[in-house]
Amino acid sequence: MRRAVGLALFALSGTAIAELPLFDGGHVKGVWLTSSYPDDSVFREELGAVTQDQAIDVRFKFSVDAGAWQVQADYQLLGRHGESIGGGGALDNQFVPQRIVVDDDRRWWDLTSEINSGDEHVLLHRLDRLNVAYRGDKTVVRFGRQAVSWGNGVIYNPMDFFNPFDPAAVDTEYKVGDDMIYGQYLQDSGNDWQAVNVQRRDAAGDVSAEVSSTAVKYHGFGLDREYDLLLAQHYDEAIVGVGGVINVGDSVVRGDVMVSETDPKWVTSLVVNWSYSWVWGDTNVSGVAEYFFNGFGLREQDYSAEKIAAAEDLVARLARGELYTLGRHYLASSLMMEVTPLLNVTPVLFFNLGDQSALAQVSVQWDFAQDWQVLSALNVPLGPTGTEFGGIEGSPEGMTLATGTTVFVQVARYF
């Protein structure tokens, strides 16, 4: 980790970084994560009652513009040190959809290289963005590693199936990039067409159409509404989606319905949310309430590891990072309070309507100085054993895959 620390200190100097050729900004983020595990958790047996992890994320952005053409490259140095990294041995046979560090094993281009790793640390560097773009008056075409976000979900977003964020993620500044060609055409009316083709590698390491994605989305305006129409072929399965945004008084209602082809039937997922902003005393407040139906989720309230493993369509999407929920019906709400222009506090509740378990989260964003930011969160799972947030049953018998309270603190320096 000494290389990461050295480069982080170099980046923090700011002045030297700004002199790099074609430099276009960046950041250094230091993370501290504390996780606890209940007495009946298999994680506790393997990792102990509490784990402490530290991470560093250094990003240097470079770009060059030549008329309508642009080339973008984002270099990342990622390091993680902690007790949870070496916990894989006894947990290999458990259902644990947790990604410790990013890799390019299934991406078209392998732009990630490990520098050093050990029982309790890993250090790697990669290119998270590398693309060339043509930007005309009405047309944009971009080829290479980039990120695309679609859908009208605020907390859960089923239509955003290209590396979506975990609904409980606190730092959502950058999505992980994918290797794709992206195009957009803007009509005179203001409506636009967007198209994406993502190439990936299968388990054998071969570029295959069976694991690629091709999608077309039309975004339009009409009758004081916005709407989206989606048609896609994703991992050799067809997807049809429709979504929209409408003002209801001073509030906004958004939603998406997505139907996915599976063998032997079509599966429907949907999200609908309501958002409203107001002034509470002298405090600006933005509230969101959202319902999410996960058509791939388990109908039963008993989320045992065996039942989850048998739900192949669900497991495939969890493993790909497209879904983060086990059940079918969820209600989430958030309340962002602007305590001061530089300090925001946001409590969030994720509630599984099927098993009555929940995750309570309180996050704080504090811009305490020019180009400096602190982001923190407290996560508390609520629910009895055998529920999604209370801890699903694991192996051996009587043990669970439960996690307890977690504390996340991140300090970021931008330049």
C-alpha cells in the first residue's frame, strides 16, 4: 500500500497534479469502514465480531478536444487493506454477492492490472474511462470504456441494467465503466434516440453475443410529460420497457415498467416514486417515496441460501451486479435535509414488504473546505433471523449470513 499512499500524497499537493499534460481534474478518496457481525453469523466465525477496512481511490482524468472530437481517459489507483479481504476461504460455498474490488474479467478490454496483493490487502490500477467521441450539433457517438445511466428510479432502478449502483451505496459519483459504443441523435422537437452496444467476455474468456447487450431508447416529450421507450437484447434475453415523468401539483412522479424474457416466461419489474421539495423552517428538504417490484425475487418469506441458489435468474442478476434485492416488494423513502448549504443529512429506509425486515441508513455530506468533502453513513439492519436484512440462513445449520451495524467514512480531496 506504500505506493498508493505515496501517489495519494502527491495528488493532495494539487499544484503538481495540475501541471500534468492534458489533465482535467481528479480526486483522492480515503475510506474507513467498520462492520460488525451478530453471534450467529458465519462472517463472525470467520472474520471476528468486528472488521476494520481502509481503502483509497485515486482518479486522474485526462481529456483532449479537437473540434467535434474528444478523447477521454480516467486513470484509477485502487487500494484496500483490512480484515474482510482474507475472509473468503470459509465463505466460498456461501451465497455472498459481495465484490471487494473491481476487475475486468468479463469486460471486452482488460484495462486492470494488480500491483500487489496479500492476505489483507490488494492494490491495483486501471483505466475506468477510455473512449473517443464525436459530438455534432445533433449527433453524439462515443466508442470505448464509458458509463451509461437510464431509467427513472431514484433508489431502485430496474431499467438501469448497465452497472447500476447498489441502492444503499453512499458514494455514487462514478459508475464503473463498460466497453461499448454509444450513440445519441437529437431531433428538432427535443426528443432523442439513444443506442448502446456493450461487448463482454463469457466464462471461457471469449467475446460472445450471448453475454453482450444491445439497447435502443427513445426519450420524448408530450402533453407536459416525459416518456421513455426501451427495446433491448441483454445477455441473450429480450427486454421491453416503458417509463415516464409527470408533474402532479408541486411534486414529481416517475416510474418504469420493464418486461424481461426468461425461459419459459416473461418477467415484469417496475418502480414508481414520488418526490417533493419544500422549506421546513429555514431548512430545504427533498423527500422521496418509492415502491419497487422485483419480478425475479423470491415469493416466499424464507430466504434460505438453498432457495436463493435455486432461483437461477435471480442469482445470475445478483452475480452480474444488476440486482441487489432477494424479495419482490420493497418500499423505500429518503429525506434529504440541507442543514446548511455545505451540510446535508439524509436518512433513508429500505423496507422489504414481504418479510418485514429493513435497512435504516443515515448519511451525511459535509463540504468543510474548498475542494474537500466528508461523506459518512451509518447502516443498521432490522429484522429477525431468516429475513433478508435480519440474516438469511446459511451453512452450517443454525448460522446466518447476517451483518450488523456498519459505519462508513470517506474523506475526499478534489483537484
